[in-house]
Amino acid sequence: MHYRTLGNSGAVVSTYALGTMTFGAEADQKMAHSLLNTYVEAGGTFIDTADVYSSGVSEEMIGTWLAAHPTEREQIVLATKGRFPMGSGPNDRGTSRRHLIRALDDSLRRLGTDHVDLYQLHAWDPVTPLEETLRFLDDAIRSGKIGYYGFSNFLGWQLTKAVHVARALGFTPPVTLQPQYSLLVREIESEIVPAALDAGLGLLPWSPLGGGWLSGKYQRDTDPTGATRLGEDPARGMEAWEPRNKQERTWRIIDAVAEIASEVGATSAQVSLAWLEAQPAVTSVILGARSVEQLAENLSAADVHLSAEHLARLGTLSAPVVSDYPYGAAAVSQRHRVVGY
């Protein structure tokens, strides 16, 4: 396992985090605890959850595991999130002080701890004044309930605004951003990655295998019925079968990943994860798993070393389609410093 600082903080985390969205939904408590044991035994130190994962059950499962492994809590960097509905009332959602006070306290209770190392806003809130949210987060740090804070699913301008408002008001600044990012989903490189680099924030990519597509489990124009995830619901979320199957880019990337996997003696999933770990600003890649075997395979990506040629080949073949302006080649000279200028 490799380790990096958590964004611009001094805390150190493993470069592969354990994502626990499956806990309580696709993994019962016995499996969840087995996954936690496997992860820690491999040297993993960063566990990510959220209050809405199985309506709090994910946090409860982690809490029971931590209670049974008290010494592990000293080494684990524990992260959770708040923002989405945890009830039917109008104040049971959002990033207002009113909601986040209860959301954080409820998360701490379910996790069985007096603090979390990283507390993340699960998404931008267009209703609550940003100053109110940032003041709450700063107060939570000062009270010892959280160590650091970060964001998830923010756009570039939202991230930059939050960083500079925090600085202007003398609040503790954020340290991380958790976006969707993979060889199949690279659109964040236009605005969000540069914003994170500018602010010194570390990226915590979720869905690093594109909902399973980059594991090589699906075949072109072949009904995914019978396979996990999309076999159960082909129209599932952003990784839905029909739209991606129709894109030539999808299969170009999958084929290239498989070729490189054969060259380096790894699996397609491991190559895809190793590519992502090597990208600028990435602190820790969030792994989700249904089984111990799947998690162990993905954690072994830490042992996969891609050459500069491999990284360049994958980068070129997976480049997202963008318009000439303002993100394409026609505007490169406007976005980058020219030597001697």
C-alpha cells in the first residue's frame, strides 16, 4: 500500500480508500466486517461512508466493527458526509447549520466515536448561504468533532468560491474534493481538477471503475443480464448499459485497458485503478466491493506499475470529447503559460 497526505493537510492516508456505500444494501454486517478486516490487513487506513448510505446502516456497521477493534481506530482515518435527506421534514436536508448539527451528531452516534477525521458536504446546496455552512464546519473543527472537511460533487466554481470565502473570513479551509472520476469519466479535468490543484485540495475519486465497466465484465452489444450491477438493472444510474454500449469510445478504452493488463500481468480493474492513482491531485481512490475477493483484487492495484508509455496511451485513447472553445486545442494558448512570456 502507498500513502499520501490528505490533500493539503498533514494527515496521511492510504492511496486506496474503502468506500462503504454497499454496506447494508449489497453487503450484510458479516460481509461488511470481512471487507473491513481485509482492507486493514492490506494496509488500508482510509474508510469513507455517508449518512445516507442505507439510511445510516453503513455507519452503524462501521461503528460495530470499530467497537470490536478499538486499536484500529487509532490508525484509521474516518470520513463521512452530510447533506442529503435523512428524514421527510424541510430541515432534514441541506447544508444549513440547523441540519448539519443534527446530521453530524447522528453520524458520530452511529459510528460510535466522538469525532470523524474528515467531514464532507455531499453536494452543493443552492439554498443555504455558503458563509453559514463554512462557519458551521469551522466551529465543528474547533469543537473537536471533525478534524478536517471537504466537499463532494462540487463544480469548479463552487469549489473555488468556497475556498476563497473560507480564507476571507478566517475559517479553516477545505482539504479534499470527492468527484466521480475514471478512464470513462474524465470531464472533471476541464475545470474541477485545475481548481483543486490551484487550491491544493486532494481528489478522492468515486466510481473509479465506471460502475464496473472497466473491470472487463461486459462485452460489446451483449446483454449484461446475469452479470453483477448492470445485470440486475441495465438502466442503473450514470453507468447505464445502453448509452455507454453505443459509444465507440467506451470499447476503445476497455480494449486498451485489456491489452495493457495482458502486457503487465494484471487485471483490467487493476490497470484502470493504477492509471487513476497516477493522475494529478489524486490523494486516494475510493474502492467499493461486494466480496472479499473483489476487494483483494482491487487493492493489488497498488502493486501495478504502469510505464509512461502505458499512461500516455490510456490518456490519449480516453481523452474526453470537448468543444474547441473554451476547453479544446483552439484555446490551449489562452489557458497555459507560454515559456518566455
